[in-house]
Amino acid sequence: MARLPGLLRRINLDLRIEHVSVPALLDLLRRDGIENPFLLDVGSGGRTVTPNTVHIDVARLANVAAVADACALPFRSETFDGVIVQGVLQLVCDPFECAREIHRVLKRSGCVYASEPFLHPDVMQDRFRFTVQGLRAVFSRFEAVRMGATRGPTVAFLRILESYLATLFSFNNWTLFRLLVYVFRVLLAPLKHLDRLLTRYDRIPRRVYTNSYFLGRKA
């Protein structure tokens, strides 16, 4: 039973409605003639992007080159070709200062890819949520290349519903709650494909979505 949550984490609930992620940043840099860009991944956790990426986080984890504050990056100005920041601005004390630091460490015409939650359950350390325009405002010093929502209304609804149902049936037991979140994620996962239909409703403004993203260039 102890291994079950780890296995259930592999169930992919998310369905991207716009395929914009780190590869889009790499493609943008390649179009600028940079085949092997020097990247910074802010709040990388344990992931690895490319061999030529510096990974930083607030904790000493695998592949983390430096423990650092995202609002006070320990690098010289104009050091990196690109910066990745995913699920970090929601946690920091000042997202605008973090964006200013990213602008500082980027080379001229360097690029940034950011992705942050909008309609998403609190993970108990979160401070902020971002609409598409809200994330654009944080990166106001950048030229916007592309921005939008990466996950649609169904996934947003399912994420909240799984937490609601897990709370309802947990009987105030934290361990049971955590298990039920993953159980309901598996049971509800097939419904995520409704977003394939809803994204065709192009006459209705997109008001309900799970995550916002911003792909931009240093101006």
C-alpha cells in the first residue's frame, strides 16, 4: 500500500491544450542561431533539461548546482541565453523581483519560459495564482512571443474535484486524504479528454484553465 501513491503519481491527468513548454524555448533560441544554449532552470527540483543547463533550487537536490533564492540570483548580469521558471513564482515573496532578476541574468535578446498555476488546489506553500494577463504583467519588461493557457477547463475542474472528494471521504485523516487524491485522479482521468472538444469553442473567451504560460524575449 505504501508504494501505491508513487505508482499513481505516474497517471497523467494533465492534457495540454497548447503544446508550449521548454522545447518551445529551445526552438526559439535555435531560430536565433543558438544551437547549444546556456540555460538557467530556476526551481528545477530534480529535473534535468539539457547538459548545458544550470539548475538551482531552495533545496539541495539531485542535479542542483546551487541552493539559491529566485529573487536574488547568484549570477552575473547577461550570463544565460535562456531561463526556465516553472511553478516558482507562485511560491516566492515577490514575483516581480524574480522576473527582474531573470531579466538581469539573461543576455541581450535572451528568452524566458514561465509556467504557473491559475485554477489549481493550494499545495500549502503557495502565495500566488496567475491569469494569462497576470503572468504577462509580471514579465512586462519582456517582449511577448507567445502566451496563453496550457491546460483547459476540464483539467482545472478535475483537479479541484479530486481534492474536494478526497477531503469529503478522508474523515479528517491526512494519510487517507493523500491516498484518495491519487485514487480519484485515476478514476476521473478519462474525463480530461473533454478539453479536446472544448478547445474548439473558439467564439467563447477562455476564462477557466489550469495553468498560464509566457514565452518571451528580453527587450
